[in-house]
Amino acid sequence: MKLGIGIGWRPEIADEVEALAGIDWVEAVAENLCADHLPDSLVRLRERGVTVVPHGVALGLGGADRPDPGRLAALAARAELLGTPLVTEHIAFVRAGGPLTASPRLEAGHLLPVARTWDALDVLCENVRIAQDSLPVPLALENIAALISWPGEELTEGQFLAELVERTGVRLLIDVANLHTNHVNLGQDPAKALDELPVEAIAYVHVAGGVEKNGVWHDTHAHPVSEPVLDVLAELRSRVDPPGVLLERDDAFPPGAELAGELDAIRATLRQAVTVHAPAEAGERTGTAEAGERTGTADPAPAEGRAAADPAPAGTRDRTAVAQTALLSALVAGTPAPEGFDHRRLRVQSRALAAKRADVVAKVAPELPEILGDGYRPAFLAYAGSRPLSGGYRRDALDFAEHVLIAGGPADPVARRRLTYWWQDRSGARPPGRTTRLVRAARAVLVGK
């Protein structure tokens, strides 16, 4: 299936995307689409013959739990609505805790890396097969950018992806910006990863911008695509002609002319790179697992022709759940860092999660930064440091406002009155009194144990 050159469709740049020349397809965040109707812009694009691919961000297929049937059904519904040839998701976990660990459910609010171990691979493969059996079209999975790495990993990124494809027949969405990110942050060689992974399984490629701060590369999707990222794209193109390449932009949207310029740079990179590596057979890839060592069998058959997903070996989900919960709790609830992790990098990741959460809440409830002004961000980051996301971003906005009011803020009486009215209008009650505050404080202590 040939997709061609595409761009990530976002409501903020819908008009610019429609006006761009030479766009063969677009990708839309699945969770941002209604299940029963499409935005007018996407309707017009589809009428022009532009393919729309839904890109999921919330399944958490790398998590210890089996995929949530409701989330799978929602993704399947959007695939049907769009008439898409495939859907995509991430190799990541986004939540932890719950019944497997008898602990409170924790939400990351972002994509976190899966440990490249045999246990984590067993869990991921079962989850992928469950997802494949629930979706009406093929699934492709994306490698993610990481600020942290797990201790005791047993496989390289390329080996991990190769094993995943061999066992499940899933397609790959290779993000070359994420390969560059992991090169800067974790010292992983993009060329080695490309040598090891099954490039013939690539469904399409992501290209995106980022920025380096204090020696750490942040995959922001809010900056222009850099030359090193285009160099990784050229490396990939020297090995395979990808069916599709897509430019991602999620924030700080530039004018349409700048987007067109980035797309031209991507086209030029693809034209100038020459395929010099023939795709290797699975057993010939450099550095892959030894023949017969924990390998599976590729299964390219359609969903209706596959057997049910084999369960992960006993104990693997429990071990994965404990490890992921300990890590996520350290990142979002301030608990001690698990043994073996780089404490400095954990702090960087924790701040990044809180900052992303602050950005999303500001979009969901734009009145909050308007009312609090320059005090919004530091107040929210302080709040997020020990109050994990648990009930979605709209609930988070209300809880944050309540927290500010209980603490006696904001100092300006006009701002406090505005925040009080805003909170009351959305919660339907007065800010909590002393008894309610004590009950909630006691509950928070119990939940934290």
C-alpha cells in the first residue's frame, strides 16, 4: 500500500493542511475525533481522495494490563468511520497500577518506554494480538522517543522490534525523529537500529522537530525538523523505499508556507538518498537474537485467519505491572526512584510529564492561565508534583482550581473571585469547607500508602 507524502492533521492548522499542494494523506489523533462524525475539514479532504489514518495515543499496548475493550472499540469505530487502510498506535505504556498491583491507578498523560526485556516483549506481543483481533484493519506500531532507559535491558531497540514483528506480523511506524532523540539521550545508534529492524515491515515513517536543552533532546513536535533528523531519514531511505512519510507538528504551528518548506525538505531528502542496502532476511539482520532463542513466527495473516492470542507466560504480567507502577509512581507521585534508574533523567522525565500536563490543561481550560496569568504554570507544576493525573484533564483542571482556592490563592481578590466563579460554574458546588478538606486529605494519605 503506497501512501506517499502526508502531514499530521490538527484542528489548528486544518485550513493550512487543506491548502497544501502535493498532500497524499493525513494522520489524525484518534482520540480527538468523535466516533459518529468527522470535522468538516476531514470530510472535504476525504472527498478529494485524501486518505486519513487514525493515530492512537491512549491504548498503552506496552502496559501490563490487557488492552481495554472500550478503547479498542473506540479505535475500531474511528477506523470504520474514516474508511482507513490501517490504524496506528505506540509501543509504550501510559498507565500503571490497578488490580495487578492492588494499588491506585496512575496515568502518565504521555508515552513512556517499555523495558526491552523478554518479559515486556511477551506482554506486548499478547496485547498486540488482542488489538489486532479487535480492529477491522491492519495495525502498525510506532517506536517512541525516550528520556530514560530501563536498567537490565536484554535487547536492543532493533532486536525488540524485529522480535515483535516476527511474533505478531504487526507493521511498523518508524519515527526517525524518535531514533535521533534516543541517539542523543540514550546513546543508541540509529543506523544500528535500522540495520536490526525489519525495514520491509514499515507501513510509514514519521518526521518531526525537537530541541536540545542541557544535553537532552526533547521531541517537542513544536520546532522545525532538524538536519540530523533528515539524516536519519536518509539512512532509512538508503535501506528501503518507505510506503509513506508524514510530517508531524503538534504545537507552535507555523504558517502554511513553512510547513510546505519542511515537506519540500523531506521530499528532497527522499530523492537524494539512494537505496544501497537490500532488506535482510530475519535471520541475517545484524545483532538479532540467536536462531531459536525466544523467537516466534511471523504471522501476516488477516485477523479472521489468526488463532487467538497466546497468553504471556505466568508471572510476566505481574512482574511487568510491579516494575511499571514503581517507575510511574516515582515520576508522577514523588515516590522513591526504583533501583537502577538514572535519578537525574527521572527528574527530567518527571518535569516533562508535569509540563505536558500543564499544557494540556491550559488547552482544555484556557480560562485558568487567563485568570492566574504568569502564576498559572508554577502553581500547576507545584500541584502536579504530588497529585497524579487520575480522572482525565477536565477533572484535573477542576482539581487544580480547587487546590489553589483551598490554599488561599490567588492573592489578587479579583482573580480569586473569578476563579471561584469558574470552579462553581463547572463543579456545581461551593469550594469545599474544612470538613471536606480533612476528609480529602485523609483519603489522599490512604491512597498514597
